[in-house]
Amino acid sequence: MRRAAVIVNPTKFDRLTPLRARLEAIFRAGGWCDPLWIETTADDPGTGQTRQAVAAGVDLVCSLGGDGTGRCVAAGLVGSGIPLGVLAAGTGNLLARNLGLPHRRYVDGLRLALTGQNTAIDVMRIELDRDGDGTFAAPETGLVMTGIHLDAEIMASTSERLKKRVGWLAYPAAGARHAVHDRVTMRVETDRGDVVGPAPTTGVLVGNCGRLTGGIKLMPRASVQDGQLDAVVLTAPSVVGWVPLIAQILSGSQRSTKAIRRLECASLTVRCEEPAMIEIDGDVLGRAHGIRLSVDPLALTVRTT
């Protein structure tokens, strides 16, 4: 019989035992063995557990957690050929939203993971230069978006308690406090020769996916299967400056303006005059002077409709 592993982030659940029983019943009804359950930890948020599952010879690995758990599980699956089932239990659940998968509907998500088709998607590789000396650390894995400065500051200041209470609305609440956050001088350069800056910058977002919560298309042309990254460089020097920027984002326009510069590339490097906060798929990684991003085309298999 086929066997799966469920890599679960226990901090997302007040009572995990009843959910586990429901999901195990779905596995058995589908002709699968009871799954291998492995919980993530603060020291290992999913990658080591996934490699353990791969070594055990499972046929499917399900990520039961948020986008951060999903990216860590993906890091352990790339190159294995074993598909990822997404059981989205986070705040934004952006990977599930962009792929049209159920989010916070765990039975539906599992049924799709067991019966859906295998779809290859791109993976982001993110390297950080913490000290500004040109030395980049081993790459992190991302599936959705990487944020530099403003977006990451918002993530860092949003409490888990508030996210549990109001869901993704916690992010706009935190964002209001950072709307006129000090800008950081950045230089952005792509492999296609595009250069932005050095200039005071509100933030940079680099996406494998383009859709945010609420159906907002921050990067309308972004696709998880196009072998490229989409980036936006944001500049809003004042509260008034946010008005045209937000209006353009809500309109779904792909144009570049003074407030938002749009780029498409296979790789890009961002250099910051002072260390800026970094987040990957909602995981805050702290500050860095430099960040290098690239795409690994169609490197991960995901179960989809």
C-alpha cells in the first residue's frame, strides 16, 4: 500500500488530535496506509523532517501548516520526484490561493493531494549577504514571495496572537504603522541588465506567485511555471505618495511608474546601504545588506486539480 508523510506545524492548531483522526480516516478510505506524522520544531521548521520522510520511502509528503512550513517542506523535496500535498493552515495561504487549492479546508485539501494531478512548478532560491562583505550564505527556498524592507518589517511586527484572532487582516493593521517607515537606499540589478537605483526605496517584493490575499494581483503576469521572477520596487516618500501606488496595485496594471517599478528576470541582486529586513513566504529571516534571488524552473512537483 502507498504511504504518505504529513509534516505538521503544531503551533497552528489548538487541538491537533481530532484533525489527525479525520485525516487518517481519509487516507484509509483512499486505500493508503496510515501516514507518517512528523512535527516541525523551532530549530527545524520542516526541511529535516521532510528528508526523513523521503528516506523512509513515502509516496507523498503533505505540508500541514502555513506558507513558511510549505517552503521548508519544499526544500526537502526538490529533486526527489515526490509530490507535495498542500494542506494550507496559515494566515495568508498564498501558495494555495495562487494554485487554486483549498485553504483551511483540510479534508478537501487532503482528498485533492491523494487524487490530484502532478504539476511541476518553479522554486525561488534566495541567498543572503548578512554583513555586506559579498559573502552569501547557503540558499533558502521560496515558493511565493520574498520581501525586502517594508513588507518584511510588517511581517516582523505582526504578532502570532493577532494573526490567530483576525487572520490575514493582521497584516494591513501592522502595515498602517509602517506606511511612512524610513526608506532604505537600495540598488536592484537583474540578469537582463535592468538597474534601479541606488535610490531611497520603500521596499522590494520578488514573486514566484503574484496574487495576494483579497484577490489583489500585485504581479499580474507572474506564473509559477514561466521560469522567471517578477519584482516590484516600491517608492512612497509620504502618506500622500501611497495613494497612486495603492491605486495602481488595485487596478491590476502592469505599468511601471514613479511609485512602482516592475521587473521580470531569471535572477536579480539587491544591495542595501544599511541592513534591511528580509522575509520569505512570511518567514522573517532578519536583516541583510545584500540578497541574491534566482529561479529553479519546474523543480518541485505539487498535487493540484
